[in-house]
Amino acid sequence: MLMAAGTVTLAGMAIGPFWRLARAAVVPLVSWLPWPLLVGGALAALGAAVLIAALLRERLANRKNDNNLKHP
């Protein structure tokens, strides 16, 4: 448990600077885009997330019937 806590702590410390850099780069980029383009991009990202979730759910549901997915 201590190793997991240390890993989470180190990951949090490493992600912080990258998160600040991403916000600093993305906010000026997004601020000049027209709102229909922003809405379309958000809907496309949401659709991709739903598609991936549905594919994973179906794949996990078929796992017990598919011999190629069983672990040796």
C-alpha cells in the first residue's frame, strides 16, 4: 500500500506541471475558435468515448464465450 501511495504521489507531482502547461497552451487556442466548432468537437469527443465504452463492454461480455480471450 505504501508503494501505491508513493506512486500516486509521484504521478501527481509529475502531472501538475504538464497540466499547467496544457492549460496555458489550450486556453488561448480555444478562445479564438467559433462556438459551433467547439460544440462539434465536444460532441465528437463524447461520441468517441461512448463508442469506445460500448466496444469495451461488448468485448468484456463476449470474453467468456471466446476462447481467444481466455488467459492460459
